[in-house]
Amino acid sequence: MTTNEPEPRRWRWSPLTDSSTSLHPPIFTRDGSHFFSIVGSTIKIYSATSGKIISTLPGSQDHGHTDIITSAVLSPQNAFQLITASLDGTIKIWDFLEGVLLRTIGLDQPIHHVCTHEKIKDHLFVAAVKNKKSDSPEKAQRPSQVVPIGKTRTTAGLAVSASGERLIAIAGHKAYVAPISNLKSGFTKFVSPEPLTCLAVHPFEDYFATGDAKGVVRLWYCLDPKLVKVVGVEKKSQTSMLHWHAHAVSSVAFTTNGAYLLSGGEESVLVIWQLHSGKREFVPRVSSPITNIVVSPSRLAEEEYLLGLADASYAFVSSATLKLSRVFARIKLDPLVSNCRPSSSSTPLAFHQPSETLVLPSSHPSSLQTYSPSTFTLLGELEVSPSNRVSRREDKVLEPARVERAVISSCGEWMATIDRRESDENFRGEIYLKFWYWDKKLTFWILNTRIDRPHGLAKVTSLSFRPGVEDAQVVTTGEDGNMKAWRIRRMRNKKGSEEVSWTSRSSFSLRSDIPRHTSWSHDGSLLAVPIGGSIVIYDPNTNAVRESFVIQECRQPFEAHFIGRSGRYLGVIGGEDLVVWDVLSQSVTWHQKNQYRFTMLVSHPYHDTFITIHSTVLDFSSSSVTLFRATSPIPLMEYTLPFGVLNVSWFYQSSLPLSNDFSLVALTHKYDVVVMGDNVILLEDPGASAKAVQKCPAAPRRSLFEEMFGVPAITSLGNPNEQTRETMADLGSGDGVTVPWRSSDTTNFFDAPSHLMPPIETFFEPLIDSFLRLRTTDDESSAAQAVAEAEDDMPVDPTRETDPVNVSAVSNEAILDVFVPLFQEIADAPGYAYRTDKTIAPSKAINGTSENHTKPISQAPTKNSVRSEIRLSPDQSAPPITTKTGEKRSRASLG
């Protein structure tokens, strides 16, 4: 049987940010000015300096991956091309400067890893799964050559050795090594005592590092061809062990000079290992577990370490100071932190109208974050309940305190939160009601009052501010059956200044039933509370019951909301029932029974309309929104949303006038934050589309002479507008020059860990000399004053004009020509300590050239192989790209 009923139309909605995190490490461009981040089936291009998203691949004109992207590398043939691999069985080559797709290669097998090497530019090595069939697009090209190498379990890493002679893969308890010159011989297996989780190859020497599930970092010395004599069998390799982590190591990386190894994991600590000595240094408390580590190219500045964190943020660590130099974060949401998914009632969500920011749950359940939807930036993170975020591996996972509720007053000056920690066999439960004051100068929330156990050990079921009153008032309900009101208390201290805090105003209850929801009228004169099977309306000034009624059509009401500005109607939902009650006539206006259970009701703050939200499936993957008028049971409109809704809040937009339309912000079942409504302005992320990557102005590089002796003063005089590279701190080292003292400079002396700092008595002289100037004696000052007076009394010929001195710029070559004879004379002196008469043999290889390392690659296929090596055929031409005549592409900035 078919019906002609129209399908519900989709409501307008727009995601504020993508909360999914990437397990694949980001990829830097050759010059380190940008890096690529994998987010689902897209690639986001970030600026390494500002952290802004410059572009997103694919663009609207290209067909991107249809499944999750699992790996990405820069093309060895062209540094301005990016190669991506996906579970859809395709490999795509992108021109990231122009933001266009160049080629698509189909394998018909889900791909998990891909790697390349500079010495093998025409080949790709991929790890693919053969038990699943993936349909590649019809236009996808086929590789000219596919060479199976061997079979492994699900790979955790794939790389080529520094020499380009060995292919390395890790999977399960084994490390697999295959000679690239003889791929048909297959893998040699080396056994690890624990499951391997990550892989990194030394940049110069033939060995690699792995991390395992027990927190051990191992260095494997098994790439010597003399040691690998028997293939296809399990062997043990010579290794060295580095152990500090208590949990699994999620990522390892070598520095560019190969002297240090970086490791990180669940402890939120970056460990820097000095390989030749085994010593280690730490960068603690990076705010979230580390998922991947990448070392940035150090061409123009100092080397930096980029940390990809579990809360979808990125942190840069300076290699010189071992401190966080900058953190790039949007919305920090990580539902994987908790073992159980919280309910909609325990998911805090609020909108702060004065600052137009959102208050959201953060990556840790004991914290909140403030986010600006207009600028797509994270403004701050508020730790509501301090807690230990890491436990020992053998111990039970610590149950953190969770922020269950957060509401903001209508004036925006106060915020109230509820955080709770469950009890166990060793500790009693904790629950706190906290009041926060909005500091306009700091533009942040400041803790004002903490109330322990507002309802004893019982759980708080609702929390709401009273609107429309001068002094804010809060009402809470609990599972102890009580309702409590809280007010502001103002007192003057001994100094005469006013102190503001919160205290209990009253406590009352009606029946033995548990109240679970409260709703205020628009002017704050009435309070509606569902209790058991009835709705009770209170006078908040006297706590007297104004009205109590039982709705026969809704036996178990769990929410009751005043509708509109007048407050005449009361919308009640309970199970599958929806009832609108007329408060004046004390009767049911209309009743409707739904097929599914209602999850929430949201009233319009200015008009007599409201919406109901219910999920149509058990997994909450979609929702239905129905718009009603308070006087009619006929829906005005029905909408569908492709996600479930955990919590919703009204989203005030200053650019929109007051109207009948709805404007809401919601937290979905996948922890995405979306804006939805009738006439909501769909916010557009400036980096959400594919755009051409603009060139960044390159920072001036110092010459070797400038690194040794500084920038010559005569060079800077040649260009008055050019700022010298020396800072004020450098000027302070001269005689008679004093740098203005700042209090922050003193605190920087003690930023380092105490065990790494020199004795405290050694700080006194440098600290005092840094901001105090030596006082001259009276004789010296009088002599200087006499000289100054003598200069002032010198006769000046007013008719004669002094010709301006023409100071021309001097090149670095001219300066070096002056000092080269001096250096030669010193070096040729008989008493020169570093003089040597040995003749240095010329190098066999001239700088800039390399020997030919190309080796024949076997083409004989192996049956039932999963590991594949792909040859990129040069005769397969890429699709033509339209270019304008007379334009020349400049690629000097990213090379």
C-alpha cells in the first residue's frame, strides 16, 4: 500500500566544527609553512604559523574519496603534490597548491598504509586488505605494475629504510623486513614480546624504532643485509630498549639530525630520548593524550615538534626550550574518553549572549570549554573539577568527576554548574554546586562559590536560573525529593569593600515523588515542576503552591515548559504523549499521541510556538522535529535531521531580528556541534572549501657571518625602514643600555623544571644586572655634565649648512672581503692551536649529486599476497588542467 503523503523536509543546519580526530600523523610541506591533516574523507591544509585552515580537499569540482582516508604522503616526484589512500580502494594524487585532483588509481582493495622514498620515485608501497572487495570508480586508472610482497596481520606501520634498500612493516607481535632489490623473496620476520603500535625510521642510519602496547620503545638493528640470511622464518633481532611509558606508546619520531627520539602516549607527556646516552627529557601536561608526533622541517627557524592530540587539537613544542610554543584547537570533543555515553540530561550545553560564545563539554569530562561560533575559535577551557587524568596500567581506570549541568543566567553575569563523582568501594561520592562570575576584563569565568552536596549524596536532577529579576536566583531539584532555592548574599568586609557569594534561600518539597524538571515563566513569576503524575506551579517568592493539576492524558510527565512570552500555555511531554495545558482555564487545550517517545520540547522565547524532538530509530542516528502552535494540534511543519540530539540550547544571533523562526544550537549523538533552525544563518568556515595555497613571505635568513658576529650596523643604515634582527635583549648587553624591566621577565627565570635548573644563588647576579643600571659617581657625573655644557656653548655658524652624509648599503660580500685576509693571517700563524698540515682528500661525491641507487625490482607475483608495490606509469597522462595564457606558477615558497 502506497501513500501520497509528502516526506518531511530537512531543517536548515550547519556544523560548527568537525570533532573527529585523525590517527594518521600530519604531513608537513617541504618548507614547513603548512601541514596536512586527515579528517574523515577530507584533507585540511593548516597554516603552521597561525593554525588557520587555509584549504580543504577535495573541492566542489572534484570527486574525493568515498570512504575514510587512512594514509597520505608527499609525492617523491613533485613536492607540490599529495598522495592519499583510502578504504575505498583508491589512491588519489592532488595538486595542493591549486586544490585540484590530478589522478586516481584504483586497486579494488581497502588500503591502510602507503609509503614512498626519494630513491624509488616511480613506486608506491601500500598495505591493503584482500578479504574485502572495494569498488573503485570507473574512471580510476590502473597501476602499470603490481608486485605482491607478502602477507601480514593488520599493519600498524609501513616505511622504507633511510638507504632505500629495505621495506619495513609492523603488525601484531612482528616486524617484517623485505629487501627492495629482491621483493619476491618476501619478508623476514622479527618477533617482539609485545604487540607493536607505531613505527619510525632513522633519517640516516639503517635501523628503526617501534613502540608497543606495554609502553616500551625499541630500536631494531636488523637491516644489515649480512644479518638477514634466511627469509620467511621468525627471528630475533638485536635491539635496545627505552622504557618510561606506563601505557601504550602511540607514536615515535626521530629528529631531523637523528640524535633524538620522541615518544608519546596516553600519559599526555612528550618524552625526548638522547640516543647516544639514553637520557631523557620531558614535556609534561600537554592537555590531552598524544596520538601522533611529527618533526617540522628546520629550514628557516628552529626545529619544532608537532603533537597531534586526542582532542582534535595540535600543539607545537620548541626544540630549544622544550615548551609549548602554540596550540591550535577548535572544539575539543572526545567521547572515547569515557566508557559510557552520557544521557542528554547530563550533557552540559549553554549559550552566553553577552560574548556570543558557547559553553560545551570538553575532551575531559571534568572540564568545560568556551567556543566562538562567529570566528570558529576556541577561547578557553575551564577546569570545573581538578582530577588526575592518568592511572597506572595495572590499576583500575580512575573514574573522573563529570560536569553534568551548566546553565547561564539571562543577564549573562552568572553560570551555575553541577559536577559529580560516582562512589566506589573505597571512596564516597562527591557532588558540588558551583557558581561562576563572568569577568568582563578577563572575558572568562571566575569561581565565586562552591556548595558541597547541595542535596546530600542524592543526584541533582535539574538546575535553572530565574529570569527577569534583578538579583539572580537558582532552583535545584534532587533525587532526595527536595527543591532548593539559592540566592546572592552581599556582605562588606573589614576594608569596606563588598563581597558577593551564594547561599541557600529555602528548601521545600510536596510529595514523596522525585521532581526531575523545572520551568520558569517568561517574567519569572511562576515555576512549574512535574512531580509524579501531576504538574505543580509554585510562587518562587513565597514557595506557595499556586496550582496543582493531574493530566489524565499524560500519566508520567517528565518535562513541562511555559510557552511564549505570555506564559498562558504549558507544554507537557511524557513518553509518547504531548499535552498543551491552559493555565487560565485549567483545562487541556489539545492532546496528541506520537508513534515514538519524545526526547525534548523547546519553546520559542517570544511567541506561542514550540518544537518537539524525537528519534525514529533505536541508534539515535536521525531525529524528527515537529513545529506546533500552542492553540492547534496540527503541525505547522515537520523536519528531519540526519543525527540524534543529546542537548539543545537557544542560539541568539545579533544579526537577525526577532521573529517567529527558531535558531538553535545542538550537541549530536556523535558529539558534533551544529546550528539549526528555520532562518538560521549558516556559518561558513573560511577554510572549508578548496582554495589555492598562497605564498607566505619567507623570513630573512642570516648568513654565516651574521650568525657569528651579528648584523653589521652599517648594513642596517643602508635601509632605514628595515628593522634590525637584533632584539631589545641584545641591545641590553651593551654598556650603558638598560632594558625596561617587566615582571614577566622575572618569572621566566623559573619556568624550567627544578631538577634541570642551576643553583638558585647563581640567578642573583644575572637577574639584578638585567634590570638595574650601574650608578655613576659624582665626579663622573659632574665631568660628563661639564662636557655637555661645553658642547652647548660651542659657537655655531648659522649661515653654513652641513652636507648630509650619504651612507650606502654594503653587501655581505664586501664585508667578508675585509675580514677574509685577517682570518687567513690568523690561521697561518705558527702558534695557531687548530692548525693542521694534513691534506684533506677530496670527496668522491660532489655536494648536490648522488650515486645511482636504482636496483631492479622483481616483477614475479606471489600468490595470496596482500602487501603490494605499485609502479606509477609515466605514460598515463593526468587530466588536463586549464590555465590562463601568460601566467606562470610560482612554487618557490613551499619547496
